Amino acid sequence: MGRDMRIVGLLGLLLALSGCASERSIAFIYYPNHPADSFPRPPDFAGEAQKECAKYGLVAVHDWDSVTDFQRVRSFWRCVPVSR
């Protein structure tokens, strides 16, 4: 019984660690016709994404944009390892 629990514990630990090593992503949601300047403008998204990814030693890469209901636009960025 003890050996089985150790195996289960090791498998759980490996699954948890593999989840932490997975790629990170960032999404910005904005309304193009919104007049307020309380949120970064779309041209500033690249800099904001780079700052966020840099916290983990990664680089931001623009993935895609989508237009949803209510004229809302989502901009997705992926954090990827720095290629050397």
C-alpha cells in the first residue's frame, strides 16, 4: 500500500510540474469605440505583453485577434522561450 501511494504521489507531482512549465498566454479585451483612456491602447499591447512575459524570462509573440459580440476585440499574445 505504501509503495502504491508513493507512485501515485510521484505521478501527481510530475503532472503538477508539467502544468507549471506550460506556455503562458495573455489576452487584451478592448472596445474600439470606447472613449476612455483608462486601459492601454492597442498599439501599446506589445509593450505590455513583453513586460508581462519578461517576468517569466519569456518573450511575447502576437498570436491572433478576434472580434466578438458588442464590437469587442480580443488580442491574444503567447509567451515563448527566448531562442538563442
